[in-house]
Amino acid sequence: MSSLRMVTSKSGNDTLRGYLLRHDDPLLHRRHRPPWSVDFDRSHHPNIVPLVSNVPQPTINRLPRYLFCLKQLRPGIETISSSELARLADETAATVRRDLSCLGSHGVRGVGYDIKRLATEIRDQLGLSRSWDVVIIGAGHLGTALAHYEGFEGEGLRVIGIYDSAPAKIGARFEALTVKHPDRMAEDLAGSPRAFGIITVPADAAQDAANLLIDAGVTGILSFAPTLLTTPHHVFVRHVDLATELHVLAYYAAARQRSA
């Protein structure tokens, strides 16, 4: 069985595929594997539990989009139909109904879904009903921009630290945050039972950044580095490749020109 896992996200007629290489992938040269890839002692990280969910991965990928659409509705709107939510989320009504049924949410015929209740159910499924600490490795332009990103507020996400190994950046202040050396991160996260890490460093430094996050007990990583990361099975990684997104835009722009 191949250890290359494919995660698919579908929007309209467009399918994007992201690949996650497991730490024991035979395609990886052993010298590139992190030292903890063979034996990971969970006793040092008691907060780590296996991810268990009966909700399909494609549904999980669509839930944040549904939640975003619900938040954009005008004040005073109390219910929404599956067809209207599907239009806003660029999905089919059948897909929306199937996804929401996985949450145990069933709309009322002729009325639709109660918006407040549906938003709460989606937040609960996504784990946003409890708070999550977020740390950023890389205090460059992207890292500092994310540290100021207001979209985290109100969604149970709180940026508690930003780290960089460059001496010139250590000590710089961004509102309530002070850039620290990455060696300080494990100490800062010692009392945090739930934490995510964001990587905004260059590709050649991304794996070292991931290693530091994992050693600190982080179990979710969002990486903006244009490279694949090797991680233990309990760590979930999401890659954001801006070039890939621009490639998709280029395809649609070119297709429109060809059909003109």
C-alpha cells in the first residue's frame, strides 16, 4: 500500500489535490527523516489523542465555507434553505444536505435551517467551540501579516507567539507580541493543551520549523512553505501554496479567453 495520501478538495468543476507524505514513506531518503519519525513517545505529549471522526474528509473541507457564508448573511435572516446555502458556497443543494446531515442537522421542509443553530453545529464539529492557541514561525512579511490578521478573532483562535531565528528580528514588537527565538516556543506552549502552528519560513527551513512545532506538542500545522513536510501520524498538515492557487486562476482566465 502506498504511503502517499491524497486529500481532495472540490469546488464547482475544479479539483485541487494536496499530497501529504507520511514520515515512513519509502520515497524519502532516510537522512531527510526527522529523528522522532521512528519512535515517538506519546508519554511526553499527554494531550495528543488520535483523530476520530465519522464525517468524511471532503465534508470537513466544505464546512468552513458554509460557516463563512452564514456569517456573511444580513442581520435579521433567521433561516436559510439548502439551495440558497449551496448557491453561496458554490455547491449543489444535494451536497449541502448530505454534508449537514453528517452533523445531525436536518432542515425543515419549506423553512430551511435555523442559521444560529447550524453555525453552532458547524463550529462544534470543527472544534471551534473551544479555544486554540496559534504560534507562527517566521517573522517576515507574511508571518507578521498573519499575526495581525483579524479573521482569527471570534473563531476560537488566538495568536500567542511569533518566532524567528534571525537576530535582527528577535525582540521586535507587533502590538502585544514580541518576536522570540524558536527555542523559546516549547516553554511558551508548555501550559497550552491545544495549539496549532503556522510556518511562513522558506522551503529549506520548513522541516526544521515543523520539527520544533511537533517537539512542542503541536498537532496541527498550516504551512505556507512550498515544500512537503514529513510528520508523525498524529500531526495533521495543511499546505497553502499560493502559486498553485494562481495556476488555477490562470486556467480559468485562459479558458475564458479561448471561449471568447
